[in-house]
Amino acid sequence: MNDILEKLAQCVEFGKINKASPYPPNMKDQDGADELAKRALEEGVKPDEILENALVPAMSRVGDKFTRKEIYVPQMLMAAKAMNSAMAHLKPFFQSGETKRKGKFIVGTVSGDLHDIGKNLVAMMIEGGGWEVIDLGVDVGTEKFLKALDENPDAVVGLSALLTTTMENMKKTVTAIKEKHAGSKILIGGAPVTMEYCEKIGADFYSPDPQGAVNYLKQLVS
């Protein structure tokens, strides 16, 4: 049983989505994350075991490699796609409540900003870390964040901005969330964002890379 989880973790780490996927070349014609996740369930492995013992460690290794600049965005996206193909088999169990997630994470790129690669990577890494992700997309106004928090009051919020001009909107959203949901934890990120800015606007955490956000969430629930 451990063998199949080990193989699944490998497929996720190196971006092997399914058997038809030509990437990576050294795993050509082998089963990918899609087939292995399905087979693990058929063999009686529990969904939370697949998540905790294959997907979470694999995405953690991917995040660490990215932080150390051993891999770059394309490899990360391939790993995230492989993870998503495995998650597709697990989601019905989470949605039915049969298997529990660690928590909810609301994420979006702030109003006026249409960049989504960084936000998508963070969302994928956090989902791979065992959280339910509510992705509001790009150009998300303060009201939309507040509405999502009204519907999911215990959720952690992630705000992304890639333009210096939209950082002001990030500040407005943080202020509004803290006024209405004082206990909410807010993570911020994006190319122009810094720890200094995070402290200045009253957000709770800043990370320059996705793995930092995953590690912060891990601390919240430990």
C-alpha cells in the first residue's frame, strides 16, 4: 500500500499527470497521479491517507525546491496539475463530509489587478496542503471578500497584488475585513509586497513564496 502512495507522491512531485502525459520524459508510458489516486482508493486506501501521506509531502517538497530556486514556475504548475488530477478523485469524499479538511482558505487578486499566476500557485499549494480553497479569481473587490467571509466565517484570507498601483486596494480590503471580522487571519503576497507593508496595513502574514503561506497555515492548525 505504501508503494502506491510513494509512486503517487513521485508523480505529483515531478508533474506526471496521467499515463498519456509525456512529461517528465523518464516516466513516459507509466501511470500518473490520475490513475494512481484512483487505484489507491479502489485498493481501500482512505482519502485522508492519500492526502496526508502522498499529496501533502509531495507538494511540500515542490514548495521547498521552488523556494531554493531548484525549480521554477513551469515545473510548479506541472506538479500542481498532477496534484489536481489526484484531488479530483478525493474531492467527492471531502464534499460529502466523510473526510475532513484542515480548514478553509479564501484567496483572490485584489481589485484592479488581473494577474493570477502567483495567486493560482498559492491556491494549488494550499489545496495540496489539505485545505479547502475558495478562489474568488482576479480583480476582486472588498465586498466580494467580505461576502465570502460572511459565508465562511472561520476561513483564512489570502490577498494577492502584482502592481504597486493596486497595493492601495489591498490596504482598503485588509482594513474592511479587520473592521467586520476582527479575528480573521489575512495573508498577503505579490511581487511589490513586503513584510514592512504587511505590518503597515495590519495584515497578519506575508510570504515571498507559496511554501511560506503553506507553513503559516500549518502553524495555525497545529
